[in-house]
Amino acid sequence: MDVAVMGVNHWHSEGYIRALQKCDACIVAVSDDDHPEVAQRWGATLGCKAYPSSSALLSDARPDLIYALARHCAMTALTSTLVDAGVPFVMEKPMGLRWQELVPVVERAQAKGLWAGVDFVARTLGLVARLLELRRSGELGTVTAYTYRLLAGTPERYETMNVGWMLDPKQSGGGALYNFGSHVFDLFLSLSGEPIAHADAWLSYRLFGLEIEDYALVAARTPSGAIGNMVVGYICPGTAYDRYFALCTDRLWVSSPLLGSGTIHWRSGCTEVIAPTADGEDFFLTYTRETLRRFRAGEPPVAPIADMIPVLRAINEAHAGAVVLR
């Protein structure tokens, strides 16, 4: 399978490239709209063609599948270009800054029947994958409470990674909520099977004094009364990470510092141990392996791009209505 990677200056590009290599995909082209020199370096490393822009790549190469990354503010436009080109792709989240702008693009992709996915990588990790399987089979039960805490190191690392635009809310949308909110909102929506009826949010700008929030707390509920407690932030020292996931339904309870493994405690008294896979918590590899398997088999993506709309809408509304603490 021939794969192209757009936006190789994005900090996630290396993870996807290494995953594609491990999955024996042939990377035939790379590009970057903002840093063509980075594309050239990757092209030399991978022994493939490098292009100074996504449009140049599309005009010359015809890969089977494209992995697309970009600045948040450029993602919707790039998605639109890929849809018009009719090339199957997976796009990095959050696919843009405003959910309303994404809707017509998704509708065009659906009208074409285009294979197009969004990188909700957490869905493919073992514990989450099992819970989603239970949701599809009707065995998960009614969700009462959901918690996902995802805390990362300081945002100054974005400057050192050559993606300083992440510190500019006009380009990134905001801080931790726009970056990590896609994961925490997606799992709440996917596991509850409902939209968000109401959300209260608090954004802190106090730790670093930047234009983006360093910490966000969102308390949300669904129409049936499921409560979601979502916490994201850039508050760990250095590059440390801290995660905690928990789900309570009328049939089970699970809590884990990981998404790849944990123990499901059934209210019937049984337990189900989800053992860690050989890949551990390698989001990129588990997602890429499943993405390529589905593409080759003619199955839908892990998450079709339509799934980004309610998630981005939740982020937009939580951010816009948040209590701001400075």
C-alpha cells in the first residue's frame, strides 16, 4: 500500500511515520505547507519524494491513502481539498477551529462515499476498544459517570518542536482543551451513545500567563443524565504525563491509569481483565495497524470524519462559555 504523509512538521508526524513503517506500508511522498525544508529532510530519510505543499503532492502523486496533519486553523481547508481530490485519507484532530465550517466538508465526503477518517487514536487501545465493543453489542449498559483526566507537560515544548503556532489561539483555537479535548469528549460521546445536553467549563491561564489555557475542567451531562468529568492541562513538570480513566454504568465499573489495559468489574460479581498488548500504550501503532487493516478490508475507518463534528462542537461551546481564571 502506498501512503503519503502531509504536514510532516506536526509533532505527531514522526509517530505515524514510524507506525507506518512497522506496518510495512510504503511511504511514497511527504509534504509540509509551512516548512518545506522539514519535508525535504523526511524525504531524504525515507527515500521518498518530498513536496513543498499539499497541493504540489496532490498534483503529482496518487497514493492509496493519505495521512494528513496541519495547523489546527488550516485543517478544515486541507480536509476540503482532500475531499475534492477524492483521495482516501485520515486527518489529525481537531480538523479545524469551528464545527460549523466542517459540516459542509463532511457532507461532501459522505455524498462521494469517500473513505475518510479522523485520528481518534484512543479508540483502538485495548481497554477502550473492549468498552466500545460492549457498547455496540448492547452489553455496556447505561452510563452513569465518566471521568477522563489527561495532563501533559509544559506548553513551552511546542516552541522547541518548531510548532510555536500552538501557543497562538488564532491558529490553535486555544490550549489544552482544543488539543486534548478531542480525546476526552470523543470517548464520553462514544461510550454514552448520546450528545451533550449541557456543559460547564473552567479555563485557567494562571500557570504560565500565555494566551492559551494551561488547564481546563469540563463537567457535562447527556440528555439521560450521564455525567462526564473531563480534565486536561499542561501542568506536569517537563514532559511528564498523567492519565486517569474511569467509567461507571448500571452493569460495570472500570478505572485505570491507562487506556490499553485494566480490569472491568461487572456488577454480577465477575471481572474481566484486559491485558496490555505487545504494543503497550503506543497510540500511533495500534491506530495505524487498525486503520490499514480496515482500509485493506474495505471496512469503515476507526472514526469517520463525521464523528469529529459533535466533538468539535462540544469543544467550541465549552470554550466559549467557560469561566476564565487568570
